[in-house]
Amino acid sequence: MPAPQKDGPRANRDIRGVREVQLIGDTGQNRGVVPFFDALNLAEEVGLDLVEIAPNSVPPVCKLLDYGRFRFNEQKKQNEARKRQKTVEVKEIKLRPGIDKHDYDTKMKSVHRFFEEGDKVKVTLRFRGREMAHQDIGLRLLERVKHETAEIAKVESEPMLEGRQMIMILAPR
């Protein structure tokens, strides 16, 4: 049964099946192709680790560095990237075909705020009772929303009817 694989690059005696390595010193200078055991002995003399940087190249590229500090810096970079990453949420705005002008303006302010935050917007238009007979009113309303947000948003999903709801999805540009 093979030994479980560690995550991250191989270091020191974990590097196996290699006769020669392309060695890069601790200050970044290229030392050329060196036998593996000579590189390992050099790393131990200097008090650093031999870390495999590019395992797929021929010969593999190894560097002399402090492996603990290297792992710490890698984790730090990953945590910073995770902090900067923004998850895009889908916010929903619910409308009715007979919406009044003031209510419509209030909903549109929310839509603009959602786009400024970088979120997608799902515009849901719900029909009740006899409103189903006048789907053209709802379609015109969604076209109006699409027209008013044309500069800041693109239509990801055109208006389509699902049961008693007409749905359109907008994404920020």
C-alpha cells in the first residue's frame, strides 16, 4: 500500500526517484544540474531544506530554502486571497404587474444598490388571478427594468414564464 501523499511540494528525503536536480541556491542563483544527494548534502550543510519547486520538468527544479517559513508564507497568501475573494450573491426583487410608480422607483433603487455591491439580481414578477390573462403588461414591465438598467447590467436570463411567475436574471457589467 503506497504512503499517503502530503499536500504541497516535496522536501528533502520525500523527493524520490530522482538522480539529478536543477539546483537554485538560497539567494536565487542558479547552480545548474547537480546530483540529488550532493544537493541534499549541501542543503543540510547550509541548514536549509531542499524543496522541489517544479517536479514535472526534466530534471526537476529544487531550491534551498527554509521549508517551515515557505509553508507559512504560502498559507498567508491563501488566507489573503480568501479574504479578497467576493462571492456573488443573487438578490431577488419581487414585482407585481400593477405596481405604482413610487413603489417601482423604490425597487429600482434597491436594484442599483445590489449592482453596486457586485451582486446579481433576480427580478420576479408574480401574477395573481386574472392578471394571468394580461402577461403582456408584465412583459412590458420587465422590458422597462431591462431598459433602465442597460448601462450597469446585462441580461443573463431573458424574461420567461414559470407557472404564475415571470423571471429575469440581471448581472452587473
